[in-house]
Amino acid sequence: MKPAPSASTANAAAWAASKPPLLRFLSTCHTDFSAETGGAVADYIPELGKADPDHFGISLATLDGHVYEVGDTRIPFTIQSMSKPFVFALALDTLGAARVESAIGVEPSGDPFNSIRLNADNHPFNPMVNAGAIACSGLIHEAKGADAFEYIRQALGRFAGRELEVDEAVFASESATGDRNRAIGYLLRTSAVVKDDVGAVLAVYFRQCSVLVTARDIAVMAATLANRGVNPVTGEQVVTPYAISRTLSVMTSSGMYDYAGEWIYRVGIPAKSGVGGGILAALPARLGLGSYSPRLDKHGNSVRGIKVCEALSRHYDLHMLNRSDDARNSIIADYNIGKNPSRRSRRSQEQKILAAHHQEVRVIELVGTLSFSNVDYVSRQLAARPRPQFVIFDLRRVAAMTRAGARLLAEEFRELAAYHVTVILSGIRRSSAEWKMIGQWTEGLSNIRNYFLLDAAIEWAEDQVVYRHGGAIDFHENTELSEQPLLAGLTAEELTDLASLATVRSYRSGEKIVAAGDPATSLFFLRSGVVHVSLPDGIRLATQTAGMAFGEMALLESHRSADVTADMAATAYEIPLGDFERFRKQHPRAAEQIMRNLAQLLADRLIVANTRVNLLRTS
């Protein structure tokens, strides 16, 4: 008889089998709505009537590329009218907005999707009804000729993140029964909206509607719309943000045809349905939802799919017009260098200058999305205090930046330039999309600096303050042991005895002086140059300049806990730990003073660390 599993094993198994709350919610929706048998499978295209009415799949894709799946999410079905927003976005990028907008309107029609009616300008009302979609296919055909459908198929595949195929049987069925669409096509040809052969254009349209997808596919496609055209699974920028914003606008007003007003009122998520049984919904900057259930209501929308969308929106309050983002949450910390200086150890003269002029450097650490309202709030907070000479905007916690936010931020930089304030950006690389976006509106400005690490940005600003107020930072100047804070209070005789134990070492720029994990066998007193202390993973803990000690933790630890590397050519006094211990026994007063100094240095570091934590808590 096998022994029963232990409680810890059982708990581990239960944890591994547990579902995230969102997946549990989707599973509940699937269970609850599977009992819904209202509606009927579309049969006006005979091949669609063969779909299993009991099939039901729900998929949700997040913008970090995770995909939830419940039920029949891998059952293929034809995309039908859900292709329309993607082909519209493709047309905008391929032919340009002016050409597309001159042929197709953007107003809701209030009519069924297959209405044979044009607007007062004899153009389709919008690209979501059949007339507008056929016009879109016609525009692509104008641009690509015989390759038009393959161009569309490949684009749909990039939205889905995989190659998509055509259901040839459905295509044949659509072609055989597509007289109403032919009537629309010839009406568009008569109105000069479609310029190419109507039969060729309709073949492209019928084929794009016959592309096979799954609920998972359309969730990823919807998430690509929600993610400003970037497929969250593959990372590919499929179409431009401009095309996406215009496509989502039309989906909002017309995506659900003559049910669109009710939809946006109750659900509030841009969506598109297809008579194959699919519904996709794209909530900008949040998620993409895809569902498949072939039973349709009188509007041609999936009955179960609508229920899923309504439940998700209602349960999590996802209506796009019910946003609660608070601009005041965009600043996580706001301080000057008096409260949080750089990690560089400064000499007494530098410390005095920085203490007297700490208000000249303002640091604002930002978080979340930099939107229009967030940047406006930041600019008003900046103006509410006396004008600094340097402003550091730390963007390392900024997840995204809207074009409106980037433009307003650039305008703030111009305003600061007019007052001779230097802007320093940290936490952002010059190769990033955000930097390039800001750069569109900051060309010609000379007041912008960039350091990826916040500490490096603060250190540079501190140096400028020291220079402006008559200070000097001479890294090559030699210092003596008497200038070392760790040795403060020692007599001349004690310092002379200690110096006799020291050997002057020289180090090249980039040379590692101390390695984490090595035995701690020496103390070092930096004589000239600069070194930095860092963890093995590269995180910089401190920058030490001439007149400072490093490796002093050897007095408390047997092995090194950090790396020390020369930032430039440097020299240091090295005193073997054994010799130092003998010195301490011969000079007990000096030994006690050194340990007091060490305790004070550690206390100062702890105070700085606590101040940094408090800044994040209270800002």
C-alpha cells in the first residue's frame, strides 16, 4: 500500500493546479453560458451552416503576451467580417489615410451589415459594413493587383502571430451565393469607388472572409489592436499606431452594425463580430478578447460571445469611458540632492558646496504611463517650487508614453531651456522608441542630457554644482592618509606608523581591484583616481574618489561582498590585514577611534538608505 502524500506535497500540487483569478472567471463564463442555446447558425452561406452549434471557446490575450484559453479555442472557423478592421488598418498604411478616407466614410449606418446603400456622397458609410469592406479590398487590389489577397493573408497572419490558411469550401460557397455582395460591388463600381474589375475585387473579399482562425487567434489579433499595432506574442509592429487609432474609432461606432449603439453603451469595448460565430474585442492598452460560438442573434452576432463580453466588462468595470487613472500617481518620488545625494563619496570641500546649494538639483522619479494629463501634472508640480538649475526626470519605472504625453514633455523641456535649466533624463536609452518620440519635438535643444543610471545622472549634476560655485574635482591629485575619514582623529605619530605598513599600488582604468567572494586580506585607502563598488550582477553601490577607503569591511567580514573596479587610472595605499591588526594592538586608542569612525560611516550610509526608502513612501 502506497503511503499517503504529505501535507506539503498535497499543498504544492494544489498550488501548481490553481488557476489565476482571470482564468477562473473565464472558466465560469464558459460553464454558465454553455447552457445558452438561443440563436441559430448562419446558413445563408451554405457551408457555414455545417458548423457545430455546441462549439464554444473563449480566449483572452494580455499585452505582455500571455494567452488564456477556455473551451474550444483551437477549433478553426472562418474569420468573415472580423477581417474588416484589419484590412481597413492595412489599407490606411498601404495607400495612406487621404486616399482611403476619400473613398470610404466613417459614420455609422444604422443598417444591417449587408445593406445595399451608400451615403449622400455615394460612398460606403464605413469600412465595417460590407460595402466599405469591399471598397477596402478594392483599394488593396488597386495597389497590389493579383497579389492583393496574398498581401492581405500575410498581414492577417502577422496580426495572429502565425500563418493562416483559407477554407476553400467556404470560399466556393461564398462565391456561389454572393449575389448581394456582387450587387454592392457593381454599385461601388458605378460610383467610381471600386475602379478595378468587380469580379477580381470580390474574389479578394470572399477569400479574406474565408481565412481560417481560432478563438485564440482572434484574441491575439484583438490584443494587437489594443497594443497600438504591436503583436504582444511576437513583438512585431504589424501596422502603425495611426492606423490602429482610426480603426478602433470605427469599430467603436460601427463594429457591431445596427447593434453598435447598444453595444458601446452596455459593454464599452471596441469590437467586431463575424457570421462565422466569432467576436473579437480590443480594450486599448489592456487586453484582447476572442470568442467562438456559431449561434447568432438577429443582428448576426454570436449569442454566447456577446454574453462573455458583457460579463467581462460588467464584472471588472472595463467600459473604456470609465477610466480611473489618476495623474497624481505618476510621481513616485520628488526630492533634491540634499535628501538623496549620489553614491559618490565626496571630499569635505565638495560636501560643503553641495550642502549649501542642494536645492539647485531637483529629481522627479516617474512611474506608469506618461499620458497627457500625467505630464501636465508633473509640469505643474515642478513649477510649484523654486526654479532649480538642473532637473532629473527618472523614467526607469515608466511603462509607456503616449504621443500626447511625449509632446507635452518636450514642450516642458523647451520651457525649461528658456530659463536656462538643464534637463537630465535617466532610465531611458537613446535607442528606445520613447527617446525617438520625444526627439521629434526637441531637435535643436542643447539643455538635454542623458544618463541611463539615475545615480550617474545625480553625480553629473552634483559635479556641475561644484564647478559653478568655485569648487574643483581633481581626480589626479594625490591625497594622504591624514585626509581619510576612516582615520580621522589619529595622531601624527599613529598615522606615520600606519603609513609605514602601506604599499602604494597602481591600477589601470577598468581593472578589477577586489572581487566578490575573495578572502578579505587588505584595506585600501584611495590615493588618486576614482573606483566604483558594485555587486556581482553589475549594480553600482558607491563611487569612491581620492581620500576615501574601500575594502574596509574586511574589519568585519572574512570575505569580500562586492567588486571594486577602477573607473580611471588610480593609486591606493594597500595595508595587509595582518599588519593592520598588529598596528591596532600596538595603538589601542587608534584602534578604538578607527572602529568609531567605521561605525559612523556605516551609520551615515544607513541614514542615506533610509532616506531613499522614505522618499518613495512619502512622495
